[in-house]
Amino acid sequence: MSEPIQQQHNHDEIARLAYHLWEQNAKPAGRDVEFWLAAEGIVRSRAGTAQSGRPARSAPRSRRPGGKASPAKAEGAPAPAARAPASKL
């Protein structure tokens, strides 16, 4: 694809994705740039994946209960104290 056509394609894809993200987040006012930048990062990440043939690296995700130990536990830090159950009124 030629450069101007690719740029227009990327712009349109970013606009659609930014709108989708905005809708998913209850359409908050005044956060258009935030959603645009998030969409732009996603589109660029996808483009990097397509060019290299491998997935782009993403930020590590936290584990759900039952997964590996949290980083604090893995580094030998003490575990947080257990909470007492809430009293019933």
C-alpha cells in the first residue's frame, strides 16, 4: 500500500477503535485524546505484529487467584495480614 493510503487507513482504524473504546467506557466527556492515544498504540502494535510476523510484547498482566505468587511474595516480602471477617449487624 502506498504511504498516503496507508496513513488514511491507519487514521480511519484509529478513529473507529477510539470511538469503540470511548463507548465501552460510558462515553465520558473530555477524554477524547486519551482514547485516541490508546487506539493509536493498539493500531501501531498490530502493525508491528504484522510486519515482524510475531506478536508485539505487552505489559505483564497480574495473575488471578490460584496463579503464581505475587511479586512481593516472590521477592521474599512478608504477606499482608489476613482480614477478620466483617461482623453482621
